[in-house]
Amino acid sequence: MFYPFLVADPRSGLHYRLTDTGLAELSLAPKAQEWVPGRVIAEEPHPVWQESLANAPVETMSAVSAALEGLVLATADLRVPSAGAMGDSRAGRHLDALIALWRKLGDALPEGLAAVRHVLDLPHGRFLDPLPVVEGSLDPHAPAAMKALYGRLKDEFGAVAAPAEGRAAREWARLNALQGGVAEAAIEAGPKDDSLAFYGLRDVAACADFAAARARALIESGIPAREIAVLASGDPRQIARAFAEQGVPISGLPASLPERDIVGETALQLALAKRTPTPAMVLASLALSPLMPWSAQTGRDLAESIMNGDFRGDVLSPTQAHKDLWTDMRASAGSLAQLRFLIDRICERIAQGNEVRARLSIPPGEGSPDWEAILRGIQIASPSSPDPERNLEGVSLWSAHETPWRQCRHLIITDFTDGRYPTRPRANPLFLDSEITAIRTTTGLQLRGRAEGLAESLFLFDQQLQAVAESVTFLVPWRDLSGVRQQPSAGLSLVARAISDVEEAHDLILDLSRLPPGDWPVAHHRLPPLPESDELPEALSFPGLDLLALRRKDDGTSKPQSPSRLETLLVSPLAWLLDEVGAGDMSWSAEELDVMAKGNIAHDVFEHVFLKDQPLPEPAALTAAVAEAYDRALTRHAGFLRSASWEMERSGLEREILQAALRWREHLLALGAKIIGNEIWLAGEAHGINLHGKADAILELPDGTLLVVDHKKSGTSARRRRMEAGWDLQAGLYRDMLARPIRRDGDGMDPLIGRQVGIAYHLMNDGGLLTSGHVPAEGSPARDMGDAVNDAAVAMLAERLAQLGAGRVVLNTSADEGFFKKEAGFTPYALTDGSTLVTAFIRQIEEV
């Protein structure tokens, strides 16, 4: 809990901020009861949020809990207020629901507030030591409970005088101009000076490194560490790491850094693993859990195999007990008895299993599990850390959400990004601002809305700047640690008003991420200079190595190439090589309904509703068949779509596939085509290499011509541009396989050999049908694209294959992406979305 005022030590006279532990110890407060509103919200849903809880349980519990904490802080005595004062209105119903929830929680209060209520009720003379407050230190925007605490301490122990007020910075400094209030209507502008500095860096880790280096440089110049402050929001891990590496002491870090609730996370993941469909990422997270009995490296290997679609857990085979545990973890539970049995067996064999089992509230009896109730009942504690440890001599660590706990000469703000300084105000999750005003007028409860939030955040920013005597360094991390782009704080525009001759506030930032560390204002790292990198060669050379035989079958013969692999070779030989040696991109993330997932589902449905040698179904029968096949396809390719949160996407994709199927039926009727092959494997020789691949469909036309069809879950225009440019490749390779087949027993290719063959692309999104090698009759839905659809692609493929034959892997240049997009008419995904290794080895050339 943040205490928005200062108290004074009666012996040393030091002014400091209270902590939960300190207040509890001085007042001999009893141990606080557990505050678990989420559990009560889940067990007894109130009608006000019952529907929201069913649709989004985690988000709803978070929003309601936040609103309840706001209500608690809005009371001056931390007691449940009376209900019904607002009457029968939306605000009244929501307020009554929060009050009822608080009443069900009994005497429990949010963290830190139990000691505050104890002090408010404590008779005078019971404190172990006097605790006078500092006059005028109370934040005017403090919640009612904190104002009441300030008044209670002042009433018994009195107040000591605060330091003389005034602008700390020297009179003509730009910082001095800001210390009158960053949001003041009139701020005197002047030339930029050394009291304000603005630097942009790659991310928050780089900002922490720079802040530590800057602090060290100041200390080496004679500034005591206690006169330097660092301002940051959120997790202090990066600050702690960077300052430890520089050997700079820091005051204000917690005794131990925040830790995740591994027990709670594992309990949640186990429950999700028992409910079908199980997201692959849940199993991967379990594989990586530190509670598992296998090594960390084994867990990483297992997680990688899971995210690549292999759930068997073969990496655990050397230890039968581990393999048996994995079998139990993978198994789903269809009944309460089965769920209890599996969870009990698993928890017996993992670390802290008893604690994990205690988090899983599984009701007795039989029947199917109520998964939503079970999942809602699992409590995961937010990362928490003990009170900060403060000393007199270290660099001060300030929190972005608190007023400074002591003055400084130099301040370094490590994360001056959008949403902070000032903090972006948030709406109350249950009440409109107009309702908050009405509640305040009717009941006296000081609930907070966006206006109060903005006023408080501006006050905090002012207090932080006013506590600095000489300079403020603003650091802007351009990206967060997940790589998401960030914008500078809105406060930059407020600060820029103090500086003259600035057209755009953004111009104040010196982007250090584009400068070598040697040119930075302070040494970033004390490392020897890196050697200058050599220019990339035109190609990597592997003399004497058969690059087309890197992948081999069990019998030692080389594996054939597929059309998709050759398309990758066309775009980027290096990307192709990395795939051949198993060094492709191994990053993984949560499942999503991307283009590939949609394509796999759509192909699966078409395979099972348009059957070989069968008459085409009537529209009504086709609609029913699509629904049934779609349901099975979800099981095979995207089980996550079955969850309630994906209902809109699931329904939308089914509509798209049904429309595509109905259009395809009309196309088949108009062509008079018969389906003689469906998802059929073809093998053959072309361009001097062996090929294999699966054709989506093979049609027999009335004149005996075969049409090899490739279904694409995309629109017509992009494919048409590519074919017109002569850069299409895949479908033509299937035709080549039929022209020079490699046969095997039972391959089903007998009806396909020796026939005239054309190719076609069916574009599912809009029903386009583009052909080559077959001239459709007048009135046909097909559009003939001519015979030159792959001339340019085949020419480049031949060039690439010749280069591989000579042991050369030509590297891409910076002009390639633009060439493929503009000239060839397609997006080169091997360059745009491929491995970072491919990007790292792109040769920079001057484009003409």
C-alpha cells in the first residue's frame, strides 16, 4: 500500500514514508485476514456481473476486484457503508452489488489496509513510538482512508514542519520553469540547457543500463549517490540488474524481487490440460514448469516438440516414470472422478504437489466437471514483493506511482513512454464518471473517476520534478521487452513548452539506439571495441557437398523436394538451406487463427465433402456435410477454436467455408467435372530433381483433360497478378510430376498417367478459378491465364538449382523483397516473416 504522506522519526528527525510492515509493527496490529474477492465473486456470482463472469471470468474478476478496492479506499473508516442510498438506478445496483460483495468478505481488507483500520480504531497511547506526520506532505488527491489515517496520526502525535517550499532548480534553468507546474497555462520558454536531457534507446533493458552508467559517471564526478534518483514504473528487475553490474548501490529496492506464483500457474495449467480442447501452449508451459521432475533442458526440448505438433513426449522415454507422468498430464478428463484421479496421480509426482492440489477445488461426486467453476476457483497471486529497503547512501529508487520519498540533485527517468508521466487515467470499471459524481453527492463516498485520476497523475509528475535540484534525464525506450513499438510519453509535449525554438516535441530526443556506444554521453558498457564486421559475401560456398541431399531417408537416399520447399528456394536459398538442416525459426506463441490455420481447416473440409468418384451433393446436403466436416476439422487442426472466447471467429470461418463450398459446387457443375483424385500424393521428376507433393484435387473434364487443382484460402487478385507476371510455380510442378512420374505400388496414379494435364487455382475467398494449360469453354467460370504463368519462376528455379549444384547458396540482397513484391507480384514470406538469420544475412546494396 502506498502512503501518500510523510512521517518524521522523533529521534533522527528524518522524514520518510510509511510501509505496511512499519505501521503494523508500531501499532501492534493483528495478522491480517486473507483478501480473496475473486474466490467469492466466482463462488457466488452477483446478477450485476454474472453474465460477464460467464463470458470472461478472469477479466471480470479483475475489474470487479479493482472496483471494490476503490470503494474500500473511498471510505474514511474502512467499514462497509450502508446500501440502498442511490435508489433503483444503474449506479445504485452496481454500488449495492459491491457493498454486498464486501460484506461477504467479512473483516478482510486489501493488502496493507487491515493495519490502517486497526490504527483508526486504536485508542491514543497504544503506539510503541510516536509517529508525527510532516505538515503539508499529504497528497491532496489521496483517498479518504489515507486522509483519515493522516488525520489520526496528526491528532495524537502532531505535525513537524516541512522543508521550506520553493523551486529547487537554479532560477534560469529550464527545469526551474517546469517546477511551477507542467500543466500550468503559462510556462516561460527559453533555450535548452543541461538541466533537461532526452535520449531514446532500444528498450527498457538498455535504458536501465544507461541509467546505471549515468549514475556511475555522476558518482565518479563527485556527486554522492544519495543525491541521485532513478524513477521507474513496474518491475524493478532491470534496474536491479543494471546497477549491480555497474557496482552502484541503490536504495529503495524490495528485499526480494517479485516472484511469479508458480504453484497457482501450474494448478491452472493442469486444469486446462484436462479440459478438451487443450491448447498446445498449456502443455508446453507445463513441460517448462520448474515443478516438473525433469531437467530444464528436457523441458525446453519437450516444449519445442509440442509447439511443432508432436505431443508424444518421446524425449522423456529414457525415464519411464517421466513418460508415465507425461501420459497422465496429456490425458483429458470427462468426469469428476477421472479428473480427481488424474490430478491426484500427477500431484504425487511433482514438486510442491500438495500445494498445487490445494489450489484445485474439485467437487465430490460423479458427472461432468463444471470447468468454468473449477477454473474460476483457482487463485493465482499477483507478483508481490516486500517493503522497499531504504538507506541513506544509495541512489534513490522512486516509483512512478508515488511522490518522491526524498529530494535529489539529479533524476533519471528510465521509462518515459506513453501512458506514464503523467499516468493515463483509467475509467472506473463499474461506474460512469457522471455516476461517480452522483454517488459522491448522495453518499459522500469519494470514488475516483478519470478526472480525479488525471489530476492525481499530473500532481505526481509535478512532485517528481519539483524534488530535483539540478537535472532530469528522460530516457525513452522505443520498444518493450516483447519487441512492441512504444511512443514517448504525452508528458514530453508538456515539458517541451519550457524550451524555445522546438517545432516538434519529438525533436528533443537524441536517439542513442542509432549511435555507437562510444558516442554516447556516458559509457554504456566498459567493453573492448567490437571488431569491424566484414562485408557479407555474395554467396556461401560448400564445395564438394551435395546440398540437395542433406535430408535423407532411413535407407540413405536423399528425400525429394516439395513444391513449397522449392518456392522457398526461389525466394531465399539461405532460408531453404536452414530448413533443410533443421535450423529454421523455432519461436512459438499461443495458437491463433492465422492464414495457415484457416487454410488447413478449409482444405480438410473440402477433402471430406467433395469425394472422389461421388456425385456432387445437393445444396442442403452439402450444408449439412460442411457443418459435420468442419467440426471434425477443428478437432484435427484448431481445437482452441471450440472455446467460448473464439465463438465469433469459429462461426465466421464456418460461414466462409460453406460459401466457398457452395461456389465450388457450382463451378464443378459448370465445368462438368468429375473428381478422380482428392488430397492425392504425387511423385515425379522435374528440373533434374525428385519431387513429391499432395495435390488438393484432380478433376476429369468432359474432353478427358485432367485439371490439377490447388485450393487457396485467399482472394483472386494477388494470384492473378503473380500468374500474369510469370512467377507462379507450385501447381505447375504437380503437372510436371504427372508428366514424369515416379511410381510405387498402390500409388493410385494409374488413371492419371499419359493424359493431357492443366492446372487451376481455386481461390476460396471470392470463388475465383484461374487455369493454365486448359482453355475453358465460353461461359465457363474459369479464366485462362495462358501457358506462360511460370516462365520467370522456372527460369530462376533452374538458376537456383545450378547454384546449389555448384555448392553455392546465394545470399539475398536488400532489393529482393521489393523485386518480388513489385515485379513478381507476391509477398516473399521467407524474407518478411522468416528466420532472423535470413534477415541478418541480407546484403545491403544501393537500389537504382
